[in-house]
Amino acid sequence: EKPMHCVGGLSSACQGHGSVFTGTKCCLPPPTTCVAGSMNGCDGKNQLWTGTYCCVDGAQQCYPSAASDCKGPYTSFTGSQCCVPEDFKCWYGSNCEQQGASRAGTNCCSQQM
């Protein structure tokens, strides 16, 4: 069994998703990716706001983004970053949707075939 993924947090926020609060840290079962975000932005069903970080289920790659630049399949907005699965291929670009890709900040990302 893999060790828990622990990041800074608050006991009042570190609840659900299999999380455990240690007194100073919020620990979640892997795979989990925890990045900067905001309490109001980190509200997806696959997300947990620890009080400090936004944790997204699964191995993710995240890019600075506005909510309006985080769209398409498999994207998760944290409040300040847009995350897509780690195995997606991402490139700097525009017109992501026309290429059948998701937008994550200034990147287009899609599943590798």
C-alpha cells in the first residue's frame, strides 16, 4: 500500500475523500495531486480543499489558469490552476477545442493515442 500524500491543511477543511488530518497536515490516499487554488474554486466532485491546497484525485499536471481557460474533457479547475491527467500530451496553443483538445491555461492538452 502506498503511503498517504500529505500537505498543509486545516482540520475543518480536511474531510472526506479518505482524508486524514494529522494535527498539521491533511493526508489523502494516492494518487492525488495537490496544488495552489482557492476554497471557492476547488469544488469539483473529484477535488478536496485542504484549507491550504486544492487536491485533485489522480496523477495530474497543472498549469496556471483562469476558470475561463480551463475547459474540455478531464479538466479540473482548482481556483488558480487547471489540471489534466498526467498522461495527457500538452502543448502551447490556441483553438484547442477545434483540435479536439482540452484547454489548460495557455496549453492545449489531449489524451495520447
